[in-house]
Amino acid sequence: MVDTLSPAERSARMARIRSGNTMPELFLRKELHRLGFRYRLHKRNLPGKPDLVFPRYKAVVFVHGCFWHRHGGCKIATTPKSNTEFWVNKFERNTSRDARVAKELRALGWKVVVAWECEANNQRRAEQTARRVAREITKVAKSSGRNQVGLS
């Protein structure tokens, strides 16, 4: 399918895509806070500037967009039919960077958790995803003997 937007219109539309404080991220943050978890946002001093940082549990959470970070099997993770070579290269760079950042964080002793856009794009899904993320975060606490937040 041919792009129906001019290059200037496409550029303007792409420029409006935010990298932080997206709706899935906001939904997930609200639910994790409701569960009693406290976090820091977008710590620049950590590799990859994680979306959520839980210093108490030495854990980070990335809320990845399914399209940009290639969520396997997700209907949102399509490949555009125009300029395909550019997009394939872009997606490969994104996923390579994701893997490198996760490896760097693990080497520093951080637990890395990924939540996907499609798992937190509404309140109900965000509740379920928050419980999963909370379980993964507290695994760190169990193994290190740190205090835990109670989960329902």
C-alpha cells in the first residue's frame, strides 16, 4: 500500500509519537502504584533510560511499543509495505539496542522486565500486567532477602 501522506505530513505525524509517558505506561504506573510499588521514572543514569525504576528491588521496567520493539506474534507489530528495507533495518537496530541495554543492566545487577503496549493499553489489561510485573519484581526481593510489597 502506498503512503497517502506527503513526506512532510508523515514526518510531522512521526514526530508526535512520544517515547515516554505513553498511555500504556501511564496505565501501568497507576496500577503498580495502587499495588503499593514506588518507583522512579526514566533514570538517565541507567543504560536505556528505563521507564520505571524500582531501586528497592533493583529492578527496571521497560514499557515497549509493540510496533517499534517488534512484539512477536502481536498484530500491532506489522511491517510497513513502503520503504520496507528502511523499516526492517530500523527494527533490527531497535531490537539489538534493547538486547544490549538489557544485558548491560543485568551486568550491573538489575532485574529487567518488559511490559508490552498491547498488555497495558487499557485499564483492565494494565491491572493484569501490573500483577505480572509485580511478581517478577518481587522475585528479586525473595532471592535477595529484601522486603516485599504484598500482592493481591
